[in-house]
Amino acid sequence: MRRDFYCLTPEPDRTDGAEPVSRGDLGASALRLLRQHPATRPLTAGIAVTGSIAALAVASPINAALNPAAEATQPVVPPAQPAPPTAEKPDPDLAVMGRVDHALTEATKAINTAEKTLTAVSAGGEPAALQQLRSQAENLTHAVTGITSSTDTVRRLQKPGEPAAQAALSRAESLLRQAEQLRENYATRIARAQQTATDQAADQALRQAAEPIRSAEAAARRATDVGASLDRAFDSGQPATAAAATMLELAAAIEAATGPTAGGLAAAKAAIQATKSASEHHRGRARQLLDQADDARATIHQLTSRLPALHRQLLALQQTEATAKTVDKALAAHNAAVTADQAARKTSDSGTGPRSRPHEHLAAAIAAIHEARQALSTTPPSTNNALRAAEALLTNAEATAKRTTDALTPPANRVPSPVHQHRPDGPATRPADARPADTRPVSGRARTPSTNAGPGAAAVRAALTQLGVPYRWGGVSPGKGFDCSGLTQWAYRQAGVRIPRTSTAQAVGARVTREQLQPGDLVVWQGHVAMYIGEGRMVEAGDPVRISRLRTTNLSMRFIGFYRPAG
């Protein structure tokens, strides 16, 4: 390609004779044609610009090659290319602060939720409320841990002076104070709720224990009442059959109370265990229930321990009744024999009249003696004087009946009295050391043998020798007549003891209870006195001297008490 193609200077003259045409003129002509033609007018501007740019682009390197000197002096500086953008290096502290800010935001949410929950949740001891409180308390603990960790992180950045770090620290300290206060409030509320729940459980345990303890107390009271009834039966001299029935009732009541008292004690111990962590009020109620249950158990235990003694007392009462029946039969036989003797005496003295009545009385006396002997042979031996008194009464009755039989039978027709064929020889009716009984009538000195020592027993033996002696006011004569105090004074004088003369004045010596009575003790009224002989019986100067059941009433006289004269 020719250099002058781009050159705007006129070309050299042509050799062909044609008019030289300048490249610049050619361009200008073309440009003029383009501008003048209507169809090309819109393209004029674009072509002109394009051509100028292309010309400049091509002309510059060509010009540099054709004119190296100018290029050396004026170096062409290529247009500067814009530097590629470089990525900024991230700041690690900003990332840390972002995490701190996020942690503090989460802690703030947890604290706000905990505050709302603390306000909304009931203060009672319901399990759901307690679980909710514990859950929020745990969340608060996590929040405090996060706040503390964030504070430590900000301080490790070693930029405490920067506003962002300072703001984070201030925010963390404020949240930490708020969280710690909430934790204390939650701890108080949880402790209160736990105590409420514990007290509610204690209330339930106490209610559950109260019913079996009430049952135990009721059973113990029932057994106690039956035991008191049995004591009254023994003290008041009720029949042994009634006492035996009460004894069976007591044993049944004790048996029925054993289970409830054991259950009540177990329930009370369970209540003590359930109230260990409860309030003092609940623990006090549990201790009270335990005391009630233990009292009921102790009552039943005491009654159970008394059973053997009560059984022995019942056996003694039964023996006493058997002995008393024997004594009553012996006394009836004695009275029948006396009646027959008196009838025989009246018939003999008058010398006239029907003789059938004495024989009838005698037959009745002999039958009574046989019955009394049979009862005496079957009565268990006793260590007191009652059976000996019965033996003395029968001995006197047999002697009286024999004398009456002899008086009513002619000498030629007399045979041994049938009453002697029924006298037992065993130790059940006569002790081995007993002397033969006196066969004189009751007005004589028939004595009751006894191995008992002491002035009381001796006084009883002396008094029993006067059975059947008629009552005489002011009387002090053996075999003839006694009043009440005369008999007891005389009997004690035979035992070597001196006591006052009148009945009220004989309330001397030691005063004893009914349970402490011993043979020889005096039963004193204001106006009457008798002597206890054992087995619930006493001897007194009635009309005549007789054996009676022990009592504390005598007409309208005031009872003074039981006394034991000193030797």
C-alpha cells in the first residue's frame, strides 16, 4: 500500500497526462457528494466519524514509522488501562462484634421471656407451673453464661475505647444485672413453689393417716370401756357368769383393736416421713398423730398384759361363787337343823301335840345337810376361811340333826343317824391338820380349823364359832347374845387385839380398799359393823349371828369404810 494513500498532501504530477487529484481533495469531494445527496445525508455524520477514527488509528503507527526522530522525542504513551478492582480485606473484629451483638440480643429475648413468665405463672405448687419456672430458670442460666462469655470476648479484643466495644460492654453489664436479679427472683419463687408442693403432699399424707388413727383410737376406747366394765363387775360383786361374758367381750375387743392400732401406728410413721421437709406446722401435726397412735397401741398393750391377771381374778370369782354357794347351802342346812331341833324341843316340852312337824323339819334338815356336803365335796379347795366356815356349819348341823333324831326316836328304836354316812373324808373338805370338829350345837364353841396366821384370821375363827347366836342389844356373851360391835370386839379379843366397843369407834387401824380386803378386816357403818371372812362374805351379828354377802349399804346408815385393826 502506498504511503501517500493516507497522506493529505498533493500527489506528484501524473505521467499519464491526467489532472492530478489530491487525496485530500478526493476525500473532500466525496464528502461533499455525500452531504449533498439526500439519501446519504443521514449517514454523513457516521461515515465522517468512522473515517476520522480509522484514519487516526492507521495514521499514528505509520507516522511513527516514517518519522522515527519525532517518535523518539515524543514517545507515544499507550492509554492507561484501568487497574482491576482489588477485594477489601475483612476486619475480624467486626465479625466478633457481630457475634457478640447476636448473643446479647438472644440474651435479651430470654430475659424478657423470663420476666413475662414470672409474672404469668401461678405461685402455687402445681407440677406444671413448677416445671415452667424451672425451665425458665435454666434459660436464664444459659443467658447469663452467654452474657459473661460476650463480655470476656469484647475485653479480649483490647479495644475498650472504641465506641462499639464500649456500648457492647455497657449493654452486657446491664443485661447481666437484670438476669442475676431475675435468677434470684426465680430461685425464691421456685423455693416457694417447692415448699407449697411439699406442704400439699404433707396435707394429703396427714389426711390419709388421720382416718386409721381415728379407727385405732376408737378401738382402744372400746377395749378400755369393756375393761372398765369388767373391773366394775369384779368390784360390785356381779355374778361370775356376767364377769365371764365381759371377759370374753374384752378379749374380742382387744383382738379387734390389734389391727387398727398397728395400722394407725404405721400411718403415723408414714406421715412423719412425708412431712420431714414440710413446714413446722405440718411436722407438729404429724408428731401429734404419732402420739395418738402410740397411745392407742399402748392402751391395747396394757389391756393385753392385764388379761392373765383378769383371768385369774375371774377364776377366783368363780371359785368364790362356788364357795359362797357351798357356804349358803351349809348355812341353810344349819338353819334347817336348828329349826328341827327347836320344833323337837317344843314338842318335848309340851308333851302333847302332833309329832309330824318335827319329823318334817328333821327330814328337810337331813336333805339340806346332804346337799351341802355334796357341794362341799365338789368345791375347789380354798386357802381362806369360807370353806372352813361351811365345814363348821355342817358339823354343827349334823350334830344338831343327830341330837334331834335321838330326841324324836325312842331308845329302843335308835339307829345311827343317816347324816353321818355322807361325811367326806378327803382333804377337799377337811385339811390334814384339822382337829375333829366340836359336835355341840351352834350356841357352843365349834371352831373352824385354819392354818392362817395373824390376828385377823384368828378373829374370823372366833367369830364363826358364834354362828346362830341370837342378837342382843349391848350383848357381849358368847353363846347367849351379841350385838354387832360386841361380836367383833369379842372376836378380836380372842385374837389378842383390843378394839373400841362401839361400831363407829371401831374404824381404827389402817384403812384399806375393797381390793385390799383380807379376812378379819372390819366393814364399818355409822351404827353397824361386820367382819370380812373372805370370798366376798362377812360375818355379822344380825338376828342371829350369820354369814352375809359383802356389801357397803345397810339401811340408811352412812358407810365409813374398811379398816384393819393393828395387832
